[in-house]
Amino acid sequence: MGKDLKGKDLGVGITQQKNGLYNAGFVDKLGKRRVKRFKKLQECRKWLDEAKYIDEHSSITEANTMMVDAWFEYWISIKEKTVRPNMVRNYRERYHRNISKVIGKMLLVDVKPIHCQKIFSDMADEGYKTTTIYQTRITLYNMLDFAKEDEAIRILKA
């Protein structure tokens, strides 16, 4: 059990460095050590809980053959347990109305930044407001970042 700089227990897998950053880490079911740093303890705990849950319940063995639609369903099933219902509704709406028709039938590993830009360009051409395009961007980024962070695939470089 890790402790913070004041000696308070942080929980299993979490420690605080002398510079104030929090480290979260665990060993996944494949024996690989997963570690990430955070400025805030709350973010650290959230990531650790999500990462452990995914590791425990993940059945993704062939990410290179997974389509974006399938990845979305997997991702949204995780999000349903970690975010508010209204956010899940927004994610679903943006995905089904704007994202799926452009990249839904593509393999997840084949998605490139130009495909993402096409989603936004199509929305602008259809007259969507900037805030709606931004919400779509957030949905797309969260979904793809989750895939990258989970190391199921490597789509985009940071």
C-alpha cells in the first residue's frame, strides 16, 4: 500500500513522488507492468480502476481484425460503468450520426488522421455548429485514445 508525502495511505498500486506526482501501476494478466503518472490523485485512482477492470474483463485477442464499430461497442460498454448516462447518450449520438458512417466499417488499425478530418469536414459541409463538431471530436478522441492507451492497437502518435 502506497503512501503520500504526508504519510497517508493511498491504496494498493498508488504512490506519490517527491515532486508531487502520483504513480499508478499494476501487472496485467499478460505479466506486463502498466504504470502511469498523474497530477491529481482522483485521476490516478480512476485510471487504475478502469485499467484493472479492462485487464480483468478484456477478451480482445485480435485487435488488428477489429472493426471500428466493434471497438465502439466495447468502449461504450466500459464507459457506461464509469461516466454519467447523459455523457454515454452524447457519445452514442455523435458516433452513430457522424463517426460511424465514415469509419465504422474500417479496421481499427487502418484509421488515420485524414479519416478523422473527413468526419469533421463532412459535418461542416452539412452545416453542423462548431460546438457539435467539437463534441464529435471529443467522442472520437476519447474512443481512439482509449484504444491506444489500452495498447490494443496503435492508431495515432501523440
